[in-house]
Amino acid sequence: MSAEEGLFDNILLAVAEKHRGGVPEFLGTLASFLRRKTDFFTGAKQAEWEKMLLDVFNKESKLAVAAHAEKQKSRDAAQKKKEEKERAEREARQKEIDDNKICDITDEEAAAIIKEEEDKKRQQLLDGAGGEPAPPNLNELSKPIESVDDESEKAEVGKLKPNAGNGATLDKYTWTQTLQEVELKIPFNVTFALRARDLVVSIGKKTLKVGLKGQEPIIDGELCGEVKQEESVWVLQDSKTVMITLDKINKMNWWSRLVTTDPEISTRKINPEPSKLSDLDGETRSMVEKMMFDQRQKEMGLPTSEDRKKQDILEKFKQQHPEMDFSKCKFN
């Protein structure tokens, strides 16, 4: 179509939209215009203007039929191409079915297969990671006590000096403690973000197991003391570090190690923060203070609170029975 051919399209479309009667009414308007404003009907014989109209409409009819045929041909070709593609896909699928390569499955089965494939790929990542924790700074590792000033502390030589959290910093993990609980931190040396389902964390009353699925566990042993399972929790921090809080059952003792296979720390070197005592209830605080007093008394070779109590009882008994000889009475 030439540019001149469509020159008046906008005008004619605007005029045509005014004719609710459609094409007949529109053609009537054109004929009325020719009748009123030209000598189209009177300037020539009827046969001549009729032939002119037929020639014009026949020409446009042929063009319209040809364009329609071309469009239909394109639509038929597109439909044929689509049908051939669908047929090829059906044939390929049928061939796979015939070769027992795939089978019809439900949406649930498809989801299970996809999950299985994802788990396999993730396990490959875990296998590649090796399940090893991130190496700590060697300068931060807990060191053995090499010498002591007090003869009463000779037994502490060789034991680890407690870290700032009254626990130990080992090559694979770090643990700290208060009288109430133990906190454990295990950083994993992986190149991807861990998820909870990638981990094995099992907290028993007297046991602990931690590691990556399918790998040798980092910790798998008997705890130094019993814990409350329902109050002990673990979380995955920063997608690479496992944090575990163990709630002690016996809240009067310091742990000398996390699990029985760990090196022992010197509990005599533990220095609990005084401010922490204020967090305890009255009865517990009194017992802790008594334990700390007795420990200091023993270190200085002085009588403990229990020894003092026995001495006081003996002194009262002496006063009540002056006739008796207590010169050979000794405390064990």
C-alpha cells in the first residue's frame, strides 16, 4: 500500500464512525455528496458512471481477496509449524516412554524427585566441605599450665588454663560456662550457606553429637555433666556457625571439660565475675558464696566453713564439760 493510498484514512475513519448503519449508510453519504456537490450522475451516461464504479470496486475487491489469502496462508503455515512441533514433542516423549527412560508421574512424585536431586547436589557440597570446622587463631587456643607458685596447686600443672569465659578454646570449637549453663560455638569451614537440615545436632541428658550430615561428627561423646534436654537449645548463626546452649542440672559445679575426651581445664583457675552472683536467687547465691569461700580457705590451708562449724560445736561442748580432757581431740 502506497503512502498516498492511505492519505485520507484518518478522515474517512472519522466519518465512517459517525454512521451507525454501517457500510450501506456510509456509501449512501458518499453517493449523496457526489449528487449534491458534483455532476457525477448527470455529467455522464448512467452506463459510464456505473462502469466506473464497478471498475473501482472490482479492483479493490481483488486486492482485498489477495491480501486475505496471504494472511490465511501465513496463519495456516504458523498452525502447521505449531502442529509439527507438538507432534515432534509427543513422538519424543513416546520414544522415551517406550525406552523406559521416563514414566508418567504425579505432581507429588515430581516434587519428591526434584527434592531428591537437590538433596544429592547439597550433599555433594557437604562432602566437598569435608565437615571440618573453621580453624581458630592459634594464639587464642587454651594453653596448658606450665608452673604454679603454690605447692597446693601442683596437681593443676598440665591442665588447660580456662579462657575468659571459664571454658576452653580448642582447635575445633570453643566453649564457655557459668554455674547455670554451658555455651558452645562451632564455626564450619564451608563455602556456602548452611541450613538447619544440613546439620546433625543431638543433645542428650549426658551426651552431645554435632556435625554435618554424612560427615564424621565434630563432637560425639559423653558430657562432663548432665543437662536439661528440654531447656537446651541450638541455633545456626550467620549460616556457618552452630551455637549451642546447655542448661546444667547441677548448678553448683564448674565443668572441667565439655566432653570426657576433651583435655581438662583447671577449675581452680576459674574466676567468675562477682557481678554474676547478683543474678542468682538468695539460696543459690548463698551456696555459691559458701563454695567460693571454702575453696579459698583450702587453697590457703585454713579451715573451711564446715571445719569452723565443728570447732564451734567442740568449744561449746568443752565449756559444758570442763572435767573432760580434750587435748588429744583432732579434726579429720
